Amino acid sequence: MSILSEISENLQNGRAKVVKELVQKAIDEGMSAETILKEGLLHGMNIIGEKFKKDEVYVPDVLIAARAMNAGTELLKPLLVSSGVKAAGKVVLGTVAGDLHDIGKNLVRMMMEGKGLEVLDIGTDVSAEKFIETAIKEEAQIIACSALLTTTMGEMENVVNTAVKAGIRDKVKIMIGGAPVTDSYCKKIGADRYTPDATSAAEEAVKLCAK
Ligand code: B1M
């Protein structure tokens, strides 16, 4: 079995310690961080997602797989983030109200920090008010919202409307992303940017801060 299949298999079985060891081994063997992330960790997480959908695994199984995923991505962090010129800018990042998924958000944070942005990660289940209050208090240029559920993505519209009500809509850019989110949804709710993955989110954030 290849090391990437072993990472995927052990992630699916929630063996965080083994996943960590295998990721370190793959790094030591010179494999790229992107390959380890996409073909090892995310491959395993996608299989878990499919099984979850079919009721073949349950919430506790998914939770321990998520823990194993986080153990692996922590090791990849210094390798995934690019070096070079650092951008200036402050981002308030969180997963929207009612939503507890944080793996994608954590990847977004990692990639944005790698670009030199200051990221205030305010966690999961974040209300629209909390996004706006934090952006005002911290004078952030960007609010970045993640959502993984079709039932919670509507909260993103709430964030846009709350920014309008607070009178800061022209001072802050609102970025959105997550599996059910699309570019047409972004346009529909009047947010500024949709990006499909963590890398493009970081690149767009840098561009927005430069404007
Ligand atoms: Co949940 N879950 N979950 N879950 N879970 C999904 C999302 C689901 C698709 C599973 C399925 O049915 N196949 C489904 C949603 C269905 C839907 O709404 N259409 C689902 C469900 C239904 C639920 C519960 C309701 C289940 C239940 O309790 N009955 C429940 C809800 C809890 C809640 O939030 N209130 C629930 C719970 C959980 C766990 C807690 C067990 C766990 C989360 C643990 C954690 O995050 N710490 C969990 C997990 C792990 C998943 C799956 C398996 C994996 C999600 C993940 O982390 N993917 C997921 C199935 C799947 O996606 N295959 C599933 C890896 C991650 C890197 O991808 O987050 O998409 P993702 O991030 C991507 C992009 O989307 C993007 O960048 C990343 C890649 O670079 N991105 C952004 C993300 N945020 C961005 C922001 C940006 C830009 C890009 O700009 C700001």
C-alpha cells in the first residue's frame, strides 16, 4: 500500500497518532505538502463524507477522523504556506452561526497567514453580530465566512445585511466559501468574493487588501 493510501485509510479509522507519523514520513521522503493534503488527508476525509451520507459511519467516527485530519494538517502548515513578500491586512474569519465545521476554515486561516495576513479566527457558530462587532473593533479590511451546511449558508446573507445596518459595508469586504456555497450565491446576497478553496481565498484576500 502506498503511503498516501495508508494516510487515507488511517484517517478514516481516526488514528491521529499514526496519521501524524505517516505524514511526517511522507514529508521526510520529499513528497509535496499539496500531494499529501489532497491525495492522502482530503482523500480519506471525502470517503468518510460519502460513508456518513449513506449512514455507514456516524458522528463520532467523523469526529475522530476530523481530529486525525487536523493532526496531519498541523504538520503540513509550515510547508503549505508560501514565503516571500508579506501582505498587510487584517481578516476576521469564522464559521457562520449554527455551523460547527472548522477544518476548511482552519485551512483558510493557514493559507492566509502564510500570505502574511493577520487573521482573527473567531471560531465556529459565529453570529452575524459577532462578525461585525469584531470587524469594527479590530478595524479589519475583510470578513471571511465559511459554511458547510445548506441550512447555515443563509447566515452569510445575514452578515452582509448586518454590515449594511452597522454602516460599515463600504469599509469592509466580505468573502464567503465552503462546500455548498457558489459564486452565483455570492452575487445574489451581495457579498464581495466567493472562492472555492483555501489557496484561492488567501490569494483573493491579498488582492482585496492591496486595493
Ligand atoms: Co458534517 N456534514 N455534519 N460533520 N461533515 C457534511 C458537510 C455533509 C456534506 C456530510 C454528508 O452528508 N455527506 C453534510 C452536509 C449536507 C448539506 O448541508 N448539504 C453534513 C451534515 C449533514 C452534518 C450534520 C447536520 C450531521 C448530523 O448531526 N446529523 C452535523 C451538523 C453539525 C453542525 O455544524 N451544526 C455535522 C457534523 C459534523 C462533525 C462535527 C461530525 C464533523 C465536523 C468536525 C469539524 O469540522 N471539526 C463533520 C464533518 C467532518 C463533515 C465532512 C465529512 C467533512 C467536512 C470537511 O472538513 N471537509 C462533510 C462531508 C464532506 O465534505 N465530504 C460533512 C474537508 C475540508 C477541508 O473541506 O470544509 O469543504 P471544506 O473546505 C474546503 C472548501 O469548502 C473551502 O476550502 C476548503 C478546501 O481548501 N472553504 C472555503 C471552506 N471554507 C471556506 C471559506 C472561504 C473560502 C473557501 O472564504 C471565506
